[in-house]
Amino acid sequence: MTGGAFHLALVGWPVGHSLSPLLWEGVGKRRGLAIEYGRYPVDPEDQSSWDALWASHLHGFNVTAPYKERAAARCDALSPAAAKIRSVNTVIRDAGRWTGHSTDGYGFVRAVLAADEPLRGRAVAVLGTGGAGRSVARAAA
């Protein structure tokens, strides 16, 4: 950690509308952590900005469209869930290496459990075949 704060960001195109900085900086304050969370817009045609992200000072970043699969391919290592669906939504730097994680399915399961609506024996329709869709479909199965 440099400068006393965790440097995190949301990466995607577009990201200007995202409330993620407010959410994560608020979580940090409640937990006594200094979090600087920014938006890192990367135009899909801008390879130099994409490369700069991986060479940045960030401690980690969240990934959104259209980069979940592309980020998985760029990571040095993947969690088991991310490896199965070849998609990441969270990338963390650990000892100079980037490790990708997929937490969309976990988030879906937590939301279902919180709603006290078991899925066993029920039909689930997943709209979309991107990284989040594959993660949710795998978790629902």
C-alpha cells in the first residue's frame, strides 16, 4: 500500500456513470480503511490505455463490460471460479502478480439467500452470455 491508501478503480467502457467510487470509499470509511477508488475508462480501441492499466500503481480493480473476458486472459493467475468461466470482475495485485476473480455468481447466491427464496426445483432464466451471465448460470446450477 502506497501513500496510506488502497488505490482501486473500475475499468470498462463507459464508466462515468458508475457509483462504485462512492460505494467503495464509503465501505472503506466504515471499516477504517483509506480507499481511493477511481474510474478508469478504456476505449476498446485504445490498446495503450489497456496496457497502462496493467502497469499502473493500482492495488486492484473491478472489471465491467466489455473487458471481463479480456482481463481474464491478461491475468497472471485466476481463481478456480474465474478459470472455469474464463471471465473476471475483480483483479487484485499480489506480490507483483495480477490475480483475477469472478464474484458475480457469489453475489447472485447471496442475494437469493437474503431474499429467502431457494432455487432448488425452480427454473432460472439468465439473460446474457457474458462473464456475469456465465457466472450466475454456474452458481444457479
